[in-house]
Amino acid sequence: MTDYKKLNNVEKSRRYFNVKARCGTAYQNDNPRYYGTYMCDEWLEDKKAFYTWLDENYYEVEDEKQMDIDKDILQYGNKQYHPNLCLIVPHSINTFFESIEVGKTNITKRLMTKKYGVKVYDNGAWIRANNIDTYNHALDKYCEIKQGILVSKAKALKGVIPEKVYRALLNTDVKAINSKNYLADESEV
């Protein structure tokens, strides 16, 4: 069962201004993945509405040093901080979502064999798959690995995170998130 906690006003204010800063030009210039991010009018016009949302949604997870306000899990790619689009999540979950899309070094092609390799870093170790014939099959494997990690993380947190957070994690489709990275004209070997 989730143990909700009320933060003091100093902590609520700190979190409010942290979210607001992420919506500012200076922050977005230094962090391009936040480009276009904005705070909903409800929270902008009345920070007490944000405080109320925190009171109703904030919890802590033992062994997690930080809890984050996430805007991307319920709707991947969302740019708006809004009470219906944000979740409180453990920092480890938030950072997992920061790397949910395939990166430049996750899939490599071996020059000699013309085969692809996949590597995903999780919990201090690399998970690898090799000898894959095509880039798209390698991307499938990447998505399968990331989906498995996410499901494991969610199941490990079941009962200590709110049910809506748990469901959102399980409903995340890593392959759909990465669909734009598939090659349309890739010929099979």
C-alpha cells in the first residue's frame, strides 16, 4: 500500500519553482529535450493548486533518494506539466524513461560480419545481444530488453507505488515509443 506524505510548504515551493524553471527558456536552452515544455494555466495562476496536487499524489519509496514529478510516462512526449498528465515517480524510474529511446551507441553494426549488436545498460551491467541480421531486428531486440527491464522494475515496486503509476509503467509500449526509429527501406539479409 502506498504511503502518501504531505510535504511542508518550503518543499512544495521548491518543487513548484523547479517545475516552473524547466518551462523557462534558459533551462530549455541548456536541456533541449525540454524544448517547448510548459506549465498548465491552473498551476501557473494558482500555485496552491499545485500544492494540493502534491498533497494528493506525493509519496516516497524506501531506498530511493529522490522522488520526481514526471510528465512523460502517462503520455510519452508530453510537453505540459498538468495534474492529469503528471505522476510522482522514483528517480530511478524517471531516469529510465530518459533513456527509453534507442541511442546512438545501443545498436552497432559489425564491419566484418555485417551483423548488428545491441547493448543496454541496466543496474550496473550491460545486457547484450549479437549476430542480428538487420537494424530493425536489432531495434526489436532493444525494445524487448527495455520492455523487460521496465516490467521488472514495475513489479519490484508493486504495492509501494500508487496503482495508477504501476499501471502506467506496465502500459508503456517501448516499441511504440521507438517506432520512429525503424528503417522503412531496410532490405532483409
